[in-house]
Amino acid sequence: MAREMSLHGKRKEIYKYEAPWTVYAMNWSVRPDKRFRLALGSFVEEYNNKVQVVGLEEESSEFICRNTFDHPYPTTKIMWIPDTKGMYPDLLATSGDYLRIWRVSDTDTRLECLLNNNKNSDFCAPLTSFDWNEVDPNLLGTSSIDTTCTIWGLETGQVLGRVNLVSGHVKTQLIAHDKEVYDIAFSRAGGGRDMFASVGADGSVRMFDLRHLEHSTIIYEDPQHHPLLRLCWNKQDPNYLATMAMDGMEVVILDVRVPCTPVARLNNHRACVNGIAWAPHSSCHICTAADDHQALIWDIQQMPRAIEDPILAYTAEGEINNVQWASTQPDWIAICYNNCLEILRV
């Protein structure tokens, strides 16, 4: 059986922050000078929503809200610029009705640019997700309910003591699926710039190469054609990715070298899975989180032999709707449930 995560040793193992609203989107900051900083998005079923930037005060060991800003509609995803060296401006992106790029300072956050692909139309097709390319932070990809994915080029201009404006343009837009696209993620394969995959309501995982957009590869199709909601690439081994179906209680691990046949199924959850996060520093560890209040960490080393049980289990006080493993602080996983953010030392 998995061992229960507990408050062991002298060091504090869990820090908690309570927001004034239900937390849905959430992401760790990557910058080396901003440890224990996260952005949280509200889930309020109306136009007016919020984003908060919170940070852990190391002396008091309490989370404090650094700033709050308004956001139209709930954020479907939030991501900090994947800038591990602190070379770019301190940027945060959000998706909802559009893709927005924000600049964060210690006191406030302001909108740098709004990226809208439907310039000629009053109709906007909401964005379900996006990904920010780690190898080239000037590339982002968005997924939409209009069956398309769009790859955006960002111009941030290096910081030369002046305020540099951030702007963006469409590099390419493609019809990715037969129905809504629910998630998009860049792969680290082949240099890490050109390959990405998407999942959607047609129940397929498809892989694309920006250098050869005339065709895509179907890596997996859900046997019941259930919509696939999330996909997540292994951070160390670009052959592996994980996905999950809508209302599904299991996470499927795929190997791109063996299309259409899962190499593992992680199915200990007792309610629908909402989030997946691979370890940043290990190719064989993955965390899954679900409506059963549990965050489970799995060791998948023995694939393709069946993986029976997780190695670690944490039970939260509510249905966990998001999990994020800190890429620059691999000892820490963040989860959110109800109006709470918790970070757990693993």
C-alpha cells in the first residue's frame, strides 16, 4: 500500500493558502529569484473573475497575496514564462476567452498583450488550454473549442533598462481534431521547439511537427471515444506521455514508439481524475489528483508490467482539481481544492 504523507521531521511539510474564491487554474513560478511563488485563478461562474499572485514568506512561513487582478471569465490555464535563468521580463500568461500576457511586478500586474486569432469576427471561440515552449519562450500554443490549435510567436525584446513592449503574432493555425481541442503540450523530442501534441473531444491524441504540418500522427484513440481532457509529457523521457478521459478514473501512459496501446494504466482513484503532473527530475514518477480528495504519486519503472499501487498518497480536505509539480523545486507539489492551495513536500 502507498504510505500516507504525513508531517514528519522538524521541517514543515505542508503550507496552505485560502483564497476568497474557488481555485481552479494554478502554476508555479520558474524564476530562480522567486521561489515559492504561484499564480492562482478563480472559478466563479460569471464574467468577473480574479487572478492572484501569492508567495510564501520564508520567515513567517505563511502564504501572502502579493497582488490580485481582474480577469474576464475563469482562467482555463495559467502559466509563468518558462524562464529558469531570469533573462526575460517577468511574464504570466492566462487563457480564457483569449490568450493574455501579463507583466508582473512586486506591486501590480498589468496586461501586456491580448492575442486574438479571430480579428474579423465578433464571435470568440474560447481557449481550453495553452502551453509555453520551454526551449523557446517566444513560442506559445493554444487549443480551442473551434477544433483548432494556434501557434503564437511572441516578441518580448530583451530588457535594456527601458520598458519593452510585448507583442505577439500568429505563426500558424491548424485544424487539429474533428471536435473541440481540450489540451495542447509541446514535446521535448527533436530539439523541443517543433513537436507538440493535442487531445480533444474526438477521443484522440494527435502529434504534430511544425516543420511538416501537412500531416499529423494519431498516437492513441480512446476505445469508447470518450473525450480526452488533458495530456502531459514526461519531463525526462520524451517518448512517454499521460492522458485521461472525461469523467475517467484512470490515467493512461502512452509510448509514442508504440502507438495506440497504453504501456500502463494508473487506476487506483475512486472518482474522476482532474490533474496529472510528471516529476521534473525523474522519468519514472508521476502525480495524479482526483475528485476522491487524493493526490497519488506513482513509480512507473516496471512498465510494461502492471503498476498496482502508488508509492505515496495524500488525502486533501476536498476534491482536488489541479496538481502542479514545481519544475525548479522538485521536492514540492502544489494542489488546489475548494478555495485552498496547498504545497506538499515530497
